[in-house]
Amino acid sequence: LSLITLNYVFRNGAFYFNAGYPDTFLGIQLYIGPVETLLSSVLEFVILVVVWFSAFSIDEEIRQNRIKFFYILIHLLTASILGIIYTNDIFNGYVFIEVAALASCGIIVIKEKKENIKAATKYIIMSTIGSGLLLMGIAFIYSYTGHLNMDLIHLEILEGYDDYFKSLLIIVALYTAGLGVKSAMFPLHIWLPDAHSSAPTASSALLSGVVLKGFAYFLIKFMDRMLGF
């Protein structure tokens, strides 16, 4: 489906998908452009390869009654990463990020060993701090622009950039710190070594190859689509 969407976008151009009530606070809007479809196709390919590999190794790393739950978490993680990539609404992006973070904790702790529980606990604590900073940034930008839609936020920022320069610096700092923790950017990566070393092999591959890239892309998306950097 990602490849079909990629082909459609490169033939016909980017498009928007509206769900709910797009002109109200309850509206959800997705933006499907060339970068989004290309990235989603690459990440889906990585997930496919990891899942294929896990079919031969996961039964040696976790208990048999946990295998179905492991794959449910991978599906949940896949859906949330695609939501992060495609969303055009910053609060819905935040919701997808939290779902991805919880699913990531699940695929780490599913091994049910002491070091896994310790690593997942450290991750969830750090992730909660990052979530708080990110949510503060969203609150700042909503109070400043009155919008959660990225396109509308960009228009408001263009009109009042000079008057709210310091506020924008605070917003950028909050976003960068919050997503920096979640994407393990230096020096906010202290949770990452334990998570990688103790997690099942497939989980470690998903964390490094998919999850962290999705969080980092949301920061790039914020800089590009809303601030126009």
C-alpha cells in the first residue's frame, strides 16, 4: 500500500486526507507528499525485513505465550509511526508519538528479564520527560497561533514572526529537547544503550531502524512545515 501511494503521489502530486470535522478542533488531517510516502515505504520495508527475521529467532528469546502479543505491538508500532509521518496536526502527532513510545516499551520489556524491566523503566521515565516538554511546546504554539494544523500555524508564524521571536525560540527549544529525548539525540540518549542491549534482537532493530527515525522526522517536519527553516 505504501508503494502504491508512493507511485500515486509521484504521478499526481501531494494530497490531503481529512477525517472527522476538518474545520473544527475535532478534525484530523493527513498530508501525503513525496517525502512522506518515500519515508513510509522505506520504513515499511525495514519493518517487513525485521518481522521476517523475527519469525526465525523470536521463539528463542521470549516465551511462547508472548509471541502473539509481540506481533500485536509491532502492528501498533507500525500504525503509530505511519501516523507520525503523515499527520498534519501537531496534537495528533503527539498522540501517535505516545502510542509509539508505549509500544516500544512493550517490545523491550516483553523478554521479562531483570535488565529488560530496568531498561524499559528508564526509557519510560525519560520518555515521559520528553513528552512533557513536547506537550508544553504544543501548548505554547497553540496559545500563540490558535491552531494545531501545521499549514495554518505556518501562516500565523509568517504574520507575527517579528513580534513573537523569543516565544518561537522557547517553542523550538521545547520541541527539540522533547523529541531529542525520544529520538535519543546526543546528549539525551542515556536510555538507549540499556534498551538496545537487553531487548530482543528484532526489537532492537525496530528501535534503531524505525522508531528513532520516526521521532527525528517529526522534529524535521516541525522545522520545515511550521517554521519554514
